[in-house]
Amino acid sequence: MSNWLLVPPIAFMLILLVSILMTLVSSTLSFKGAKDCPGKLKSYGCGEDVPNPRLQPDYTQFFAFAFFFTVMHVIALIVATAPAGTMQIAGVAALYFLCALSGLFILFRK
């Protein structure tokens, strides 16, 4: 085999070794210790002292949009890659489109 670097296990180990070396080098260059600089771990907002609030984000409204985004991209992938010559594949793509469309109507009903 002339291209031994293209063998997946060897390429993985090489990339892993390079990333470990980069991590070690960058950790030696980074600023150490909050003892020397007590404000290192504090929040910063334009020179003001900002208290550290604990936010609890609510993702319930985000789910509908993420689901819509995912379904629409999968529909586009299925319909766009369906071969034009066969009616059977076009029927499956149309059926998939209709099922996904009905799922989106159910998702966004009021």
C-alpha cells in the first residue's frame, strides 16, 4: 500500500497524536492561576462588576423550530435525490413529503 497515511486507523492515531501535542503546547503557554489574578474567573461586562447569575434556559419553544428545520432538510434531501426516471421512487418521495407535511401541521396546530 503506497498511501499508508490514508489507512483510517493510522490517520486517526496520527491526528490524535498531533492534537495531544497541540494541547500540551497550548497548556504551557496559557495563563495560570486565579491566585495571581483574583478577577480572572469573574464575569465581565464593560468594566462593571456583574454578579454571576445562574440561568436556566427553557428549550420547550426551541424544539418545534429544531424539528421543523430537521424535517424540512430531510424532505429536501429525499426529494432532491430521488431518481427522475422511476415512478415508484417518485411516489415514495411524494408519500414521504405528504407524511412530513402532515407531521408539521400537527406540530404547529393551535
